Amino acid sequence: MEQAVADVAAQLGVHESRIRMMLRSGRLSGRKVGPVWLVDSAEVQRAVREKAPSGRPLNPAQAWGVLDLLDGGHASWLDVAGRSRARGHARGLAGADASRWRAALRRRHQRVPCRVHAAALSRLLDAPGVIPAGADRAAAAGADLLVISSVPEAYVSAVEWPDLARRLAIRQDVAEPNLIVRVPADVWPFAADEPQPSLVMLAADLLDSSEPRAISAGVGALNAAAARIPPSRRR
């Protein structure tokens, strides 16, 4: 079932112009029929779940810093003070529910639902600056999740994405995607010698799912990692 922009705006409690902006930016998936946007009801429910509680999201560098520290990394793009703040954010999120995790991390990337030809999909996944991701990789990395089938996902650098999308004729911001592209903001959070997403990064991605079990698995993995952050030494 699909819904008109006015109905979606009423459900999310925002102006219709905000919904159109979300559709154009890819934060909300829909399709255009002439001048009219239509949004799938499942996508609307996802947006309702992701609606942020009060409080600011972390900036992209801090959000990626939190995830890297949760994975045992050093968030090398942050200075000493920035790492200390990120560690504090990670401690503060320990035990949080899905909505708090989403709110904190939502600015870390742009999520782009895409439609791509099968042959172009394999070329995309083999291209430089592209890191395969998705629920199946989260399960393989240790998330408490059984995956029967899932839409392929990939991280693509902001530098590479515009050219790849053009060369491979990738349709963006579609209602029925066969590929989800995640374009990190400000930071490329992958090690040069081992460019693959960590469990906590994949767990954060699971929070975007429409499947409650996937969301639960994501929250569980994030909270387990946050619980391992040592307490502050400050008195």
C-alpha cells in the first residue's frame, strides 16, 4: 500500500515540504507518478520508528568515532579531546533502545535505496571504494540474526559514488530497491589494510530494518559492545 505526502506528513507530525525534502535526499524512499510522490506504508513505518527523540544527533565524525571505539579501534580521525567525547557518548548509550541509538548515529551517512541491473550490481560490488555490507554480513560477523534473504548493501565513498551511479545507470531513491548504498559523511571509517565493516557498524545498519528481529539484533550487539567500554577515570 502506498501513501500520499499529506498522509505521511500527518503521521510524522511534520510539514509536507519536509517529507518532499526527505524523499529528494533519500532519507525516505518513494516513487514519483507525474508530479506526485507516493510512499510505501512499510517505509512510512520505518520513518516513524526512526523519528528522533529530543536532543541532537552526533556529528558524523563523532558518530563514526563511537562505532570505531565500540569495535576496539582508536578513531584516528579524532583528536584526543574528540576521542574522549566519543568514549563518553559510547558509555552514555550503553543499554539504550533502538530509537536512542538511531538518534545518536543517524548523521553518520546517507542511506540511498537504489535499483540496479544485476550485471551492474556485480560490477559495483567489485569497484574500488565499495565495501559490501548488509544483514547477511552482520549475521556472519556474530549478530544474533538468522537471515533467509536480504537486499544487498554496500558502503561507497562519497568521492566514488556519483561517478559509479552515473556509469552503472543506478536509479536512486526508489520505492522497491534491490540495493542499499550507504555513503559515509565526512569520514571514511574503514582501515586501508582491512576494508570491511565491523560488527558494530553492521549492527547500527540493522536499526534501519523493517524487521523487528533485525532491529533487536542490532541493539543487542551495540549494547554488548558499549558495556565493554571501561568506566571514566574522572571523579
